[in-house]
Amino acid sequence: MTDKEQAYQDYMSGMKYKDIAAKLGISINTIKSWKKRHNWQRGAPPDKVQPKEKSAPKVAPPVIDELESNTELTEKQKKFCIYYLQRFNATWAYMQAYGSNYETARTEGSHTLAKPNVKAQLAELKKAQATELYITANDILMEYVKQATSNLGDYIKYDVQDVTDGKHKDVHGKPIHHYSINIRPEDMDKVDMSLVKSMHRGKDGLVIELYDKQKAQQVLLDRLPEAKLTNEQKDSFLNAIIAAKKGKEKE
């Protein structure tokens, strides 16, 4: 049974969107899209069930050969490995491989994933996938490093001009200075465009948006050892916070 057919049956039985999504490992928006597209109506006779969709697991042939030759796994465990690599969802993979219900799969999926022989096979399959994709986790982390250290100043140039007209003066009779800032893009051949999320012309001129720097920094922090500060560093950090707070209050 395909995800769409299962979602249809669960929806018609009165199941909530979030429960269906959790059960099948798909997004709530996908279920809503199917409901709208196929006009699912609770209480209507189930005269038209969605046609079955053939969805064979897409894994490279060499990986299939290696998996088939593994005598330490049962046939269902092999299927579990293949389905797990499609969505990295142990509950969904267990349901597909064993044909079980959601409640059973939610428990047994994690147990199956923790078995040493399954873990070892999945590790080999992930290596094969990485070779097939020519990309590793370190490659992805390096992209986060680039985003975390990006600087908008690399993408724009600006000129500041004094446009004081002399007509406006302060209480001492001195002219009040006015400045005009002219912002223009840097030569795009000189910058890394992979860090640019979007670029468009707004009502006030060019708008350049880079990828979320703080998000990239948080991803990297989550993967680094916790920083150990000396007492001197802790004191300096605390003093910097106090000084900043005092400056803000004074301002």
C-alpha cells in the first residue's frame, strides 16, 4: 500500500493530520495537498481508492549486491535498511518492511535500528551513498562554515557624501551636516555567490540577502566540544556584558 492510499484510509477513518503525518513520516502539507487534489470527503462512500503507485527503493546496484550477500540479516531486515535510507525514519521503514501497524513500528523500528548487524550494514550503505553522491558530511559542514563567516560588506560598496546645504543650523549657529550614502553591488565575479540566498531590486534599491549566519553558527556549535574558559576569560566576558549594558543605559 502506498503512502497516499494509507493516508486516504487513515483520513477517512477520522485520524488527525498530525497523527497521519507522524505515522507515515511525511509532512502535514502533503496530506492536505492530497485531500484537496483528490477531494477526500469524510462520510463519502470509498468508491474511488487512489491507484497504486510503484515505488521501488532507489539504491545503486552495487549496494543492492552487497546487501543481498549479507547473510547476517534476514530478508525483512534488508528491506528495513533500504527503506530507512529513503527517509531516515525507523518507524516508517519498519512499517514498510514488516507490514506492521504504527504503534508496533514506533517501538520495534528503533529496536531494529539499534541492532549491531543492522547498524553495521547501514554504515556501509551510507558510505556507498556518499560515494555515489560525491559528497560527505564534512563537505556540508564546510558550507556552514562559509555561511557562518560570511560578510555582507563583501557584496556591496558604498560612498558617503556630505550634502550639507548650510540652511539648517544648530543652537550654536553651526551648520547641521547631512550625509547621503550611495550603495552599489560589488563586482559579482569577485565574490562567492553560493552564499547569496536572494538578490532583487527593492523600492529603495538593491536588496541582497545572505543565508542565515546565526543559524549556521548554531549548527557548527552543536557539533563542536563545549568551550572551556579560564577565569580570566570569564571575567573579561562578564565585564564586556556589564560595560555594554551601562553604555546602553547611558545612551
